[in-house]
Amino acid sequence: MKFNIIYLSKVNSTNSYAIQQIENNALSHGDVIFTLNQESGKGQGDNIWESESGSNLHVSIILSPKMIDASEQFVLTQLISLAIVNLINSYLSNITVNQQLKIKWPNDIYVGDKKIAGILFQNFIKGNKIEYSIVGIGINVNQKEFFSSAPNPISIIHFINKATDVNQLLDELLLNVGAYYEKYTFENKFSELKLEYLKNLYKYNNWTTYSDSEGVFKGKITGIDEYGRLIVMQESGVEKLYMYKEIKFNP
Ligand code: BTN
């Protein structure tokens, strides 16, 4: 897949800029908005995305995945998360086994118990198709200290002790995204994609403590359903399904 990178010297949020441009019909599949200076990055929900000027990767990739139904949006979540895991793994080749890179459901990228990257999907749906997906990716690269209320951020530099060239990281990210997109956007590949996602899922098949609307409980993730809902088994053996924000991983 071909990408066309649009470099901005600074912007409030690459996602907000991309939304504006899509509304003006000025972007299409494969366009990429990139900046080294994102002044008020957006996280999921009402969160902000903290990033020191010049230190990190902020990008919004425009995809127009006509072959994926709106109800199958989670396919995108899975393949983008895996592309990022694969990329960062190639940088952190010397980390210890208990600090492996994992995807914290639905799409936070973790090393051990710390977050190294986040994704914000903003989709334009038309009928039952995804007309455009704005895939906003933030990777903590060279920032050593964080000041916002983000609970547990960590950067690539904490593991490799030398600065990473963010432009090169972007090129490698796009290679990974292109490869995963081409490999997995066919319906007959969705179950293979899901297996790879589960293999890389944080706390998959591990008993741990969660909380939901009914309180704190011990459970283990046993899978995800076709809509990307998390399946968690309780000690009684009963399985429950959760949408985003309906369940919390307790520390
Ligand atoms: C999250 O984990 O809460 C999602 C973070 C997403 C941050 C990226 S940085 C590039 C793009 N532009 C934004 O304003 N946010 C996303």
C-alpha cells in the first residue's frame, strides 16, 4: 500500500486536522498527517495525549477500508495494534521476558505495566461501510519525563538509552501498517488475525482482578467476540461480555 506523508511543522491534533480536511474532501486513502509538534493531542474519551515538542511520534493515517463492514471495525483495531507491537518490538530487542510488549484491550500498547503507545480511531461511517477511518497513533519515543495525569507512561528511550530518529520510525511504522493491512483485510483472514491479536493480548488467559458495574472480581480474559467485545470468565465459570469502559483492569 502507498502512503503520502503530509508534514506539518506543528498542529493542535493530527486527528482533528485530518477530520477537518476530510470534511473538505481534501484527504483520501493512504494520506498521512505527521508532526513532531502536537500541541493539544487527544486521547480516548476526554483524555489528553501529553507529548513534549520534538520528542515523539504523532501521526494520523487515513484509511478507506471499503471491504470492511462497519460492524467489523474491530478488524482495524487488531491489525493496527499488531503493526505497532511489531514495530516497537524491533526496537526493544533487549527487553526481559516479563516486560514483553502487549496490547491492553482494546488498543493500548504496553511494555510490562506501562503504556508506550496509544491509538485513537475516529471513523466516518456511511450505510454499513467505513468510509474513512482516521487512525491516530501516538508513540512515546524520546520523552524522558511526563507531567500530566497519564498514570503510567514510558518511552522507547527508557529501554535503549539513545535517541531514536522519529522520521525513520514513521517510515517503519508505515511499512508495518501497510503489511498488516494488506495481509489481513480479507474476510477469510479475520480468524487468523484474531489469533495473532489474542497471542499478544495483555493478561490473556491470566487470572487477575477487574472491576465492573457490580464491583471487584477475579476473572480471566478468554477471548473477544466478532464486535471486539472482551470476554471475561469469572471464578464461577460464567463468561461476561464487555464494551470499552465497562470493565477496568485493577492494578
Ligand atoms: C489514547 O491512548 O488515549 C489514544 C492516544 C492517541 C494519541 C494520538 S497522537 C496522534 C493522534 N492525534 C491526536 O490528537 N491523538 C492521536
